[in-house]
Amino acid sequence: MVNDKFFRVPDFPAEEANIPLGSGEDSLPAEDYIEDCKYSCSTIDDFIKLTDDMMADMLHLEEELVRWRQALIKYLPKDWAEGLRQDIFDGTPRDYAGDPAYDLYVQARGVDPQQTKEHHKLMRRLADGTDETSITYL
């Protein structure tokens, strides 16, 4: 792999000896695995938890971006303000639906946090400056 040379990652010991993975004395045949790792392995759980945190951060930053743009509109010349109003959602996080890892996350959680009605309503209120968390004290 090209990046292995850059990061100086050593070869995997099984590769050096040409030993197929999962063929050692300690390995279990695939049919003997206790759990299906799709939703219950700790790696998947860690992935889901990390994605939860990342999505919460992204949604918060998206809200802050729109909140401050809406506040700025009041101080811009009319033409500039109208342009910003039309582009108030420009540069907000993209929708990740269709990405296999994100689709697994949504399937495990049962909801796409970027597509909830509550989030869309909040974003519209923030864009209009009518949400209780809008920056109105400036």
C-alpha cells in the first residue's frame, strides 16, 4: 500500500510468513463466532458512538452558522443582505445518505439526524430569526 511507506507501517506478520489470516491455532472457524458483528461488536458500537458525537457536533455547528449569518444580515447593505439571505444555508454539512457507513449508522439508530422534521423546523426558524435561540441582542 502506498501510504504504508509514508507512515512507515510495518508489514503484518502473517503476510511475511504467507500465513492466511484466521488459520492459526487460536483462531475460530467463521461458523464458531458467537456474535454477528454487524451491530453488536465493540468496534461497531464504538463507530456508532463516535458517529453520534460527530453528528451532534455537525448539527450544532450548522445551527451556529445559520444563527450568525442571520444576525449579520441586519448590518449589511440591502443587496448584500438579500444575497446572504438566499445563501444562508450555503456551506452547511452535506447529506451523507447513500454512504455505506452512514447508512449502517442510520439503520442502527433508526433515524437520520440530518433529516428529522425537528431539525428542519429549527433551521428554518434560525434562518428567519424567529427561534428563541436566535441572536437578537445585537
